[in-house]
Amino acid sequence: MSIEIWELLSYIVTVVGLPLAILVFLFEQHKERENEEEEVYQLLSDNYQDFLKVALENPDLRLFSIEVTSLSEEQRERQLIIFAMLCSLFERAFLLLYEDDMAPKQARRWNSWEDYILEWCQKPNFRESLPKLLRGEDPGFVRYVQELIRSGKTQI
């Protein structure tokens, strides 16, 4: 092969191959980011399922009730600990999934967590515990929960 053919092939590789390689690289990066986001979402969902198991193991606390029930001191303490676990999980989900400007797929993932937060904020015992639970939490998360409550979305 002559030098001219080699030069022509090198130009073709430079003009076609390099941009194609960059596009493939960017596509793979995007796919990898998406897989990581899905994995984070799945891990958080698994943690919420674990929380629900803990809640089910404590039926005497009536955690799923929207009626205020009188509890013993020991039950109130267990309830507060379980609510602290839940609030911590909500904060973790907020920090890992929430953004002000989300893509549709991200928004869909976050909306399921917002639904959980709204559902729990409708429960009087949880809602009454929120000031104590939110103390020391991420300021953005605290503002977000307070805005949810102020918006009236949490009304029964």
C-alpha cells in the first residue's frame, strides 16, 4: 500500500472514527450513570421494605393508624426510634434522588418517595414527632418537608 492510501485511511479514522468513539463513550457513560441511579433507587426501596418489616413487628404502636392513640412511655420511645429510622431513610432518599431540575425518569423515582413522605406526614403521631425528628437533618430536606406540610398536600 502506498503512503497516500495510509494517509487517506488515517483521515477517515480521524474524521469518522474519533467522533464515533466519542459518541460511543458518551452513550456508555450515560448508560452507566442511569444504571447507578437505578441501583441507588433499588437499594433505597429495599431499605424502605426493611423499615416496613420493623413497623409490622410493632403492631402495638399502631404506626399505620391515622388516629391518635395513647401509648405507654415505653411505646412512645419505640415509636420515636422507628420514626427516626424512617426520617433518616427519607433524608437519605432526598439527598440521593432529589434535584430541583430533574429529568422525567428522575422525577418519577423521586415522586414515589414524595408519596411516602406525604403518606407518613398524614399520620398525627409521625407529624407531631417531626420537629424533634428534623432537628439536625439536612437543611434542604427540612425545608422540603416543611413546604410539603405548608402546601396542604398532607391533609387527611
